[in-house]
Amino acid sequence: MNKLLIVGTVAFDAIETPFGKTDKILGGAATYIGLSASFFDVESAIVSVVGEDFPEEYVQVLKNKNIDLSGLEVVKGGKTFFWSGRYHNDLNSRDTLDTQLNTLADFQPKVPENFKNADVVMLGNLHPLVQSSVLDQMTETPKLVVLDTMNFWMDCALPELMEVIKRIDVITINDEEARQLSGEYSLVKAAAKIQAMGPKYVVIKKGEHGALLFHDKEVFFAPALPLEEVFDPTGAGDTFAGGFSGFIAQSKNVSFDNLKNAVIFGSNMASFCVEKFGTQRMEELTKDEVSNRLQQFRALTQFDISLQS
């Protein structure tokens, strides 16, 4: 079975949307990535850190999905990373109310020995130095390295971010972040500039408006599935990344055509995440539901057209 190494936060979130609010619940980039990737035929491991306050029931949520947690460090007496946010009515924008780094402030990732040869590495949103440290520990060159980042690191750690970007194959960012990183408003020009920084592929996520995949001069667009109800967008981008990287690890194919499929699979997984608060929908999700919705994506994107000369 192919191996997928996931690096990112395992955390507490407190979320407020127009549809309700939560107290501290399970969250974090690596959590969403891992839950999403668990629907693929891969052996996955999470590298992260939590405090002694992280409940055993949350550990079991991840273990129940057959995720290797030997790289999850528990700091005695420490507190787990915490994020709190409030979404606006359109759910596309949000305000961060509180961020507490806690154990994440001094996190030194340790890749488990049996995952230092992972086929695919998914670098979730973390400090670029942490992401680089993980790549330094790999004993074999992965078939594909995927990196997710955000504007916060562009603001406060740009030189370090640029260094790790040189070492990856795929970057996944949203449209606002792509514009900031490249200095270009046009997403086509932005993707070209970002490719020149190192990545062969650029995935630009546009939330409810789908995702774009760029490679050289080629472009692929995957729509987002129109949903009746969206409760909570938290973790949707990470769930996309989990579906994307999980599919690639399972299929062992890193061609542009197969990355198109990966974008669809990522979009499919993300469409479930937003239907309930936090990780609840991903915890309850079944493979039959995933398969059935994939058929909806196929119906949404396939058509015959007659080209008139």
C-alpha cells in the first residue's frame, strides 16, 4: 500500500457562522486532511503536536480511520493549538477572533521512520521552516510533494516560504493568496509566476466557485458542487487537499491528466465537509456517499458539444 505523510495542525477550533456556534471542537489542517485521505486506499500518518489537554476521544477519531499517529507528539503540561473565528453571512469571509499557538510555537516535527520513504508528502498549512524540516527528514525523494500555505506566512515569513516553494511539486492556495504571492491580479498570470518559483503545478481554490489547476500553459477547471445547505466552511480547503493527495497516493500516477482527477476527488470530499460543523460530517461519511456524489460531479461536468466549422 502506498504511503501518504501528512504534516499540519491538530487543534481545537471554536466556530461561529450565521447558522450557529460551537465551543472548542476538534480541528486543525492535519485532522481534516487525514480524515479526507482515509477514504482512499493509502497508508497515512500525521506529524503534528498537541498538549496534554487533547482528549483521548479525539485521538480515537483519528485512530478509527486507520491513521498512524506515531508522529503525533503530546507535550506534557502543554496546551493544544487553538483557533476561533466568525464567518460573515456570505461564508466566504471570516474574522479571526483568537489564535493561541501554545505547543505549536516550539514544534519540531519528527517523521516516523516507516514514513521517511512516503510516496506522497502533504505539507499542510504551517510555518515554512517546519515544512522544510519535514522534507529534510525524508530518506527517499517522494513521487509528489504538495504544499498548502496562506497569506499569514506571506506576510511574516516570505523568505522561508520562497525557499520551501522551490522544493515542492504542487502548491494549493486560494485566489486571494495567489494574487498576493505573485503580485498579479489575473489568475493565469499569477499561476505562471508561481510556477516560475518552483512548483510544476498550481492549484488555485475559489471556494464555492471551484478550483483551477495550472501546468505550463495548460489549465483545468473543476466546479464546486452546488449544495442546498452550507453550515461551516472551516477545513474545506484542507479536506480538498486530503482528497487530492489521497487520490494521487492511491493511484501512483503524477501526470497532469491524473492531477485533473485528483482535483475532482478533492472537490468531492470538500463538498461534504461544509455540510456540518467542524469534522462531524467527515467522521460520519461513508464510502457509498462519496461514490454517489462523485457521480453527481460527473453529471455536472460531462457534456457533448457539436463544433460548427
